[in-house]
Amino acid sequence: MSKLMKEEAHTEEVYLAARARNVRQHFPTALGADDFMQRLEVVLFAHGFTGENSIAMSNLCRDEITSGLKHRIDHVFGSSFNTNGLGGVLTCGVTGVKAGLSHSPVSASSGKERYVFFSFPHIAIDAAGAVGAIARPGRPGGSCACGALDAALGDIRREGLEANCLQPGLHDPLDPEYSILKQRLARRIRYEGLTDDQVEALDLCEMTRVAERTITDDLEYLIKHSVDVRRVSEVAGNYWCLVELEERGKKKVGRERKSPKKTKGNSR
């Protein structure tokens, strides 16, 4: 390696280390997406999960910048079944989850199936450490991620919790997904005991954490009502937030670490 190449590699290392420090100020256990997927693949392999015998169910925000993680999931598990929604909100219901499960490989020896669930809200952090800020190719000015979570936080602050805690099942027919997202977040915030005054103090990082807790509970509820334990060998789930890093015009992806959850079915 030439001296120039070594200097360039060192400069890149220093730059990425600084970016990682920016992220870990807000998400202390964050991992790079490649690191995360490599660790996950090793851990799940120890429990019998491989790309050949499992289906991945991915639930991410509809934002195209989440595709970096989706591609990494697909690289390990093959084409994943997606239940994406704005802000990662789950609107597919039991039928949507069951549709994905019905695509799973079936073990020739046991007749059982294996499912791996990935469910993440996401947030951007730019090179200067600004939370929510991201540049999109070909679009002038700054952009936001997650824009849906940022908008929901603004609406809940302005309108109040009670105005957004509608009866479950009610939504705006012209804006169904966003109205469901906003309602689910408002109900979660109220459930956790926050007041309208305390909501004023929430930032996008904390709103992302609220979204993670909401999506996790919603997904686990859907799994409970969708998975036929007579057919499944094991279920694994990974839930936390996806972090987009803008790196000199290229998108880098990191992930806040949370241990995989494994649920065993009837594995006779």
C-alpha cells in the first residue's frame, strides 16, 4: 500500500470514528449494520437459523434510506417479506403477518418453520452531529429522518395527547398510515404516564425510542395472534432503532444494539 493510500485510509478511519462518537452520544450501544448482521448471523446460527431454513420478516419505515439494512438482511436470509409502514408503524395486521409466515421454508425432517423478525424505527444523524438531519441525493437543502416521527411529535405537541388518542380502529381515510402512527405513539406516551407538558420536552431521539417500544409491543401482539406454534420450530426477533449516517454524500447505516429475542414453539 502506498503512502498516499495509507494516509487516505487513516483519514477515513478518523472520520468514521468521529461519526460513531456522534451517534453514541445519543445511542451508546450503537453498532454498524455490517457488524450487527455478522453478529446476528452467528448468534442465530447457534440456534439453528440459517438463510436456507428461515424467512426474515422486515418491518422498517417506508423511507428509501432504510434500504441499506434491508439489503443486508436479504443478503443473509434471502428476500425478506416486508410489512413496512411510515415510521415503522405496523398496519398489515394478522393477515399481513400470516402471509409472510406462509412463505417460510419448511424443514424436510421436522416439517417445522423458522421466522426472524426485524422491526426498526429510524433516525438520521449528520456529519456535524445534528439529529434528524440528512441530505438526499439530487434534492437541494436539508431533509429529515424520520420525517413521519418528527411530524407526529410536532402534531402531538400542538394538539395534545387526548386529541390524538382516538378510539382504536379509527383513522383518517385520506391519511390512514400516518394517522394510525400518530395515534399509536400518543397512546403509548399516555400509557407511560407523560403529560402534555412533558411531551414538550421530548426530542426526536426520545420519540424514536417511544416508537421502538410501540412497534415492539405491536409486533409481539401480532406474533402471538399469527404464529401457529404447531408449525414453528423457533421465532427470533430483533427490535431497535436504525440510524442513518450521511457520509460525504453516501448513506451509512448503523443500528442500536438489542439482544435478539427467541421464542420456542412446539419443536417435537
